[in-house]
Amino acid sequence: MLKSKPTVLSLAIAAGMSVMFMPYSALAADAVASAAQPVSSAENVTSTGADTAKADVTADALTNNDEAIERISVKGYSRSLIDSLNSKRFSDTVSEQLSADDLGALPDVSMADALTRLPGISAVRTGGQAAEINIRGMSGGFVFSTLNGREQVSTSGSRSIEFDQYPSELISSAAVYKSPKASLIEGGVAGTVELQTISPLSTDKDHSFVVNARGMHNDRASEVYGAEEYGSRLSFSYQGKFLEDTLGVAVGYARLDQPSVATQFIGLAYNDSKELDGLANDVNGPIDNPSYEYISEGFEIQHLGGVETRNGYMGAIEWAPVDNFVLKGDAFMSRFDSEAFARGYRVKLGGRNASVANPTFDGNSVIGGTFNRTSKSYTRVEIVNDDNQDFDEVNSYGINADWQVTDKLNVNLDVSLSSAKSDFRNGLLWSNVAEDANADTPIFDENVSISYLLNGLDLPDVGFNQAPAFSDIDRVMVSKYGIYPYENEDEVKAYRVDFKYDLETDVISSIEFGARYSDRTYSNDRSVFEYGNDGAFSKSEPPLKLTEDMTTVIDWQGDFSYFPAYLAIDLDSALNAWFPNGVPQPVQTWGNAGGVIDPKGYTTNYSWTMLQSGDVYEKVLAAYVMANIDTEIAGIPVTGNFGLRMVDTDQSATMLQNVEGDVDLGAQNITDSIGIVNQNYVQTVQGVTYTDYLPSMNLNFKVADDSQIRFAAAKVMSRPPINRLAGDISASVSDDGEINGSSTNNPFLMPFYADQYDLSYEQYFDEGAFVAAIFYKNIDSFIDTVAISNFDFKGNGFNVPEYIIDEISGEQIATTNGTYTTAVNNAEGGYIRGLELAYTQVFASLPDAWSGLGFNASYSYTESEVQSITNLGGDTTTQDLPGLSNNVVSATLFYSYAGFETRVSARYRDEFVSEQVAINEQVVNFDAETVIDYQASYQVTDGLGVLFQVNNLTDEPTKSYFGTQNKTGTLQYFGREFYLGFTYAM
């Protein structure tokens, strides 16, 4: 019999804290033995429940041979921290780990939210939700991602993984490898994110079933007419073992229905100029007109609303017919659809031909003034009712065979397929103000005056002489409708074999070697349908008269309440009236481009839909050899690995080259999707092959039983964004006759390379852990988009007109050369270096109810000499590397007692650079932000728990600017999200 019974507190110290510095399952008995009160035995340590499960330690007295046996159960957030620390401690690389205490247990909406809790990792919010993650100050394009060890492709149209596609309920663990090893697939200069779904035979339980159901509410949705206020999350998962634990099955399903809500102001780039300040010897303006001042294209004020629906599916079957062989097949699928509207107005200031009074300057850029329309300017206010649809799907399938051939030799074979499809349909409905919408031949109202003054990171002051007309159906008419789909498909097939041979030496414990072949195909397709004119009223495609049943007058609320009301237009009603025979669908077409034999009635050059469509091919053969170290140096145990990875890459892309119809140069008759033939182009496939050798080393010095020092060094690479390899050559003429063009992609772009070094110290103690790390990356080069002013388009083979016809006056406007942009690997790289600190503390030694208190926090500082030049704000200025915040802080304070658990989490990142919301490829500065989330749960019974959760507790907006804060970029407000629901586990 026991002389003294262990208390719950002593068991908490033993199982909840000692476990932090030893393997959890194998050393459970040792953990119990180290408790403050002695025990004779401990049966096991188990994990049950989901994110609402208890985070305390319970003891149930059992009787066996007249001895009391204690069953210890560590659950909830504490268990996740324990597992994560153990995984980090015994990893052979510099890494961060994230573990769920059970399948379906992570509380986050997606893995993007979950990963931001780790040190050195931050997220870019899109529509209020985390999607792209940044690691150590580098953007998502430098982050490589795998699922169950297999390369993942993305719906983003680039290599950047959209982690909001991955429901946290279907992921059992995640790791972020900050230092590579030779056996890891190459591709992450910033790091590699490895997601894992459950392996059903590796779990302790014979059977488990978990259901999560939550309703949600957005508190800003009531301010947006037509927005959904309520949504839901539902998931279930099952794991079971059969046939004497030789067959395992796991399935999971997660559904998310959430409102998409935002109220936003978006400042547009400074893409024009005009002499306004009258200063003598002023040479700070554009190259072609140095005395001019920069003028913004305008700005937008909008309500956003809609619904995002994500359905995630996971399945795995695992078979171990004999002790030394395991065959596993698994599948993951995600379907993420969103349908959203954007309503409000889009203000076009009118460029250099507008009349400007009382300008206000920031440097040499105009941030305020009164703009009046002239006969040559395009100054106007458009009432917009846009309809955006995005249909995304991600699929990942794999079969893996693991064979322990002998006691020393292991062979692993893996075959996988990862695919992604994205169909983004950008539908735009423009309305403009008429003098009288009831006239037989309505006339565009050219009496336009716009006054505004930007207020930096606060909303601007605005005034419109047409403001009363914005909500008047006798003045507003629908003038143009356009659909601009972006369709992307990405697929990679991969075959992999790995060998591991154990050695009996004092230095090298085993040798690993293997090979991988992958075949990736990416395609991008553009198409278009346009009807009408957004800058005037078309005579051949006349505007639509609105009726009462098509419209609703919308007043702004909250901080935006001083803006004038506008008309929300029912899109279906308007389009059915405008196109009684059905709305024509977008097509991929030449239109009336140069070289077209028969334009078939088209009066517009749509050749960009052909030139921006194409395929990219990427074939990679990689092989590696790696030695695993297990030795001692001067009495200090040393583990780790060193190795070499060889990577042979063959990349190419389709391109259309304009050879002016020269048959000797290969000119062909190329037919578009509606039968129009162009004879000016030749179809080619162009690219490059290259071979890389990537050495790596990871060393772990166990300087004491509870502390270790890590050192890692490696050469790493990230391939250029796959969409930047696709051939695209285009040119267009603006309303004022200026020609601008681009070939922003290049199939000859080479990867980013870096030499990197890591040094870290890890200290583990009874109630937590402390980690300090420094890192240094020396990056060889980056991709630059070079802009060439006053480019001779015609002289360089572009088909451009000598003049255009003004639709209002019918006059000829001579075309002028503008800017041509293209992509190159620059010769300038630079360092990225930083410091990371992480601390975890659970106060299990405190008495009684206080023993459930704890917190974990991390801080990272990152700096880089890498800067780029931007002129989106007019004045040329430098900006930091995209994704880099100098300071990133994450902290969670949690408490659990007697079935109750609560925690508050905060994530802070200071200023950083990223793409502006809703404006692709406009890289701007973002202001610092702090996002706070709160969660509370109570375990009603062993199986049933209830949960309350608030995301974005302080309604933190997203704010950006062009170079200086006075030049406003995006001001976007999302609202708080409230969740209430339950979890049932059995």
C-alpha cells in the first residue's frame, strides 16, 4: 500500500512539467516518479478531447493487486505546448513545432492563424484573415510547404501557399524548419512548413470520434448593406484501429461558412504628373518632366461583403501486415469558394489634363486639392457595384511504403500528386452620372469637381459637386460591365525513394540517401467580356436606365458616415435588363489586334488575353546523401547531420513572339477561342536548365541534461515565382493616348540563393523552457521589375496604333510612348539577420487553483540591408524587403482549473512591406498592427465541452501607405468575429 497518496498538484508537476524535457510517452513513468510525492507506479499518460478539453491534470484512483494506481491525463492547451516543446527539443534541425492535443483540436480558423503563434512567424491579413505567412522577415514566395512530406502547389497563382486553404481541424501537427537538412525537399530560403495529417496506427487510442460545431457573428456586418452577419464552423473526425492494430483508418471533414466583411478606403498609385508648384529649378519630378509634380490616379471608397465557404476533407488508411512493413495511403482535399461584392465609388482625378486648384504636397507628390474635369481629362466619379467570385480547390494524394528490410536497412517509397485550381472572376459594373438619365439620348455630366485631402493613416476629407446625384436614379446610369477571369492550374507529380542504413560507429549513427523526381505544370489563362464605356457614355453600346426595383440608397455608417450616399445596384436585375438574351461570357481573343485577319465585329484590341495566357513546365531531379551524427566531443554529447543535395532543374514556358507576320521567322496563323486568326505571331517554348549543389549541416551540443546549443549552416534556394516564368507580352493605350506595356515575366529567371547560419541556445526546466537564437542569411540576388520610360513600342515590334478616337468628341488623339516593364535577376543581394527569443512558463508549482496559470511568449528582431526602389507614391524612395517587420511579438496568457480554460493571445508586428489589399502587385508599406484573440471553454462532462471565442478583439484595421504615411494606401476595417459552440469527443 502507498504510504502517502500523491496530490493532484504533485502529479501535475510530474506529468505536465517534467515531460517538457523528455520524450512524452516513453518516459511517462519517470515523469511520475519525479513528482513531489512518491508513487509506486503510473499506468500511462493519455491525451483526450479537443480544444475545449481540460488543460489540468486529473487523477483517478484504481485498484490492482491491492495497490492504488494513478491514471494521469494531460489535456488542452498545456498538452499542446508540452508536445510542441518536446518535438522542438528532439528535432535534428532548428525548427518550431505545433501540436494538437487531438485530431480536430486546434481552435484556429486555418493553419495560417495557427502558425503565427510560433516565433519569427507573422501573417499578412487579407479580408481580415491570415493567409500568407512570413518567416524571418521574408514573404510567402520564399516559404516552401509540404503536406505529409510532399510538395504542395497553390491556388495563389504563384509559389506562395495560401494556408487558409488548410482547416486546422484536419491537421494534427505542423513544423517550421528554419534550417534545412539534405533529406528535405529544396525550395525554402525563408523556411519550410511541414503540415501533417494523422497517422491512424501511431495513435494511442483504438477509436476516437470528435465533433466541433460553432456559430459565428461579425459585429461590423450590420454596417454593410447586403452583408451576412452570421456564419458557422462544423467539423468531425474519426480514427480507428482494427485487426489487432494492423489496420488503421482516419477520416475528417471540416466546413467553414463565414461572412466576408470590410469597409475600406484605397488610395491608388501615383502614375501621372503635372506642373503645379510653380517652383523655379524644380528637378524632383519624373525623368521625362523633372519640373512636374506627381498625381495619384485617384481613390476608392467601398463596402465589401459576401460569404466564404470552405469544405475540407481528409482520409488515411494504414496497413501493417507484418512488423517491418507499413503501407499508407492518404488524401487531402480543400474547396474554398467565395462570392463577394464591392460597392461604393471609384474616383478618377483625371491626370495631367485635369484642372487643379489649391494643391497640397507631400514632397513632390500631390495629396490634396480640387480637381475639375476639362475637355481633355478623364476626371470623374464612378459608382461601382463589383461582383467577385473565386473558386479554389486543392488536392493532395499520396501512397507511402515503409519497409524495414533488416535491422539496419530501411527503405521508404513515396508517390504523390498535388494539384490546385483557381478560377477568379472579377466582375465590374460601372455607373456614371448623366445630366438627365430620362433623356432619349443621355449625356454624360462633365461638370465634375472633386476636392480631397489625404490624412495619412486616417480617413481623408472629400467633397464632390455631384454628391446628391450619386443616389439619384434620375442621374445615375450603368455605363459599362466587364468580366476579367484569372484561371490558374498547378500540378506536381512526384516520385521519391529514401534509404537509411544504421552504422555501428562512434561518430556516424546512420547514413541516409535517396532521390526524388517531380514534374510540375502550371497554366494561366486570361479572358474578357466588356460592354459599354466607363469613362463616358458609348453610342454603340448605350448605358442602362436604372429603375427603383434595381437599386437601394446606401448610407455610410460609423467612421465613414460623412461620405455621401450612393446607389447599390442589384446586379442580376441590371444585367437581365441590359442583356435580355443572356449575359455574354468572357472569351480569350485577339479582338482587333494587329495581325488579325478578320476581327468579326470586335473594335477593341484584346490581345492581352492571348499574350498573358500560357504554360510553365518544371522538371526537377534531386538526389542527396546525409550522415547522422551521434558522438561526443570533449565529453559533450553531439547529434545532428551533414549532407549534400544535388538539384537538376529544367524550366521552360510557352511564349507568343511578335514577328510581324514574317514567315521566315516562323509566323503562324494562331486562332483564338472564338475563331479569330492572327498571323503576326510565332508560338515558342523557351527556358533554361541548371544544376545546384546544396550542402547543409546541423549540430546539437547537449551541454547539460536540460540545455543544448544548436549550430546550423547551409546553402539554400527558392525558385522564382512560377507565374513570373510564364510568357506575357502586352501593350495598351490609355484614354489620353499614352502607350504602356509589360513583359513582367521571364522564363529565364534564376532562383534566389542564400548562405545561411543559425546559432541557438535552448534551456528546459521543470515548468517551461527558454530559447534564444540568432540567424544570418546572405542572399545573392532578387528579382527586379525594371521600368523603362519613354519606351519605343513600335520600334521594338509592338503593334500599337498611331492615334485613337475620342468617343465623346470623335477627334483623333495621337499616341505617345509611356513605360515598359520587364523582370530580371538583379546583381544585388544582401543580408538578413535577426534574433529570436521564446519563453514558456506553466506555474504548476503554485498552490491549488493557481496551478493552472501559464504563459508563452516570443520576440523576434529582424533587419536587412536589402531594399528596393518604389515610385508608386510618385517620389522615388526605398522600401524594405517584402515581409520584413523589424519587431514581431507573440504572447499567450492562459489559465485552466477544474474543467475551465481561458486564454488571450496577442500578435504584434511593426511596419512591413507587402502587396496592397485588392490591388495585385502594388507593393506598399503597411503600418504596425496588433491582433488580439480570446477564447474560453468549459468541459461539462468528459466528452462534452462548450466554447466562446473572439477573433480580432480590438477590431484592428489594416493600414498601408505609399512610401510615406501621408500618401494613404489602404484603410480596411474588418470587424470582430464572435464564436459560440461545443465540442464532443468520445
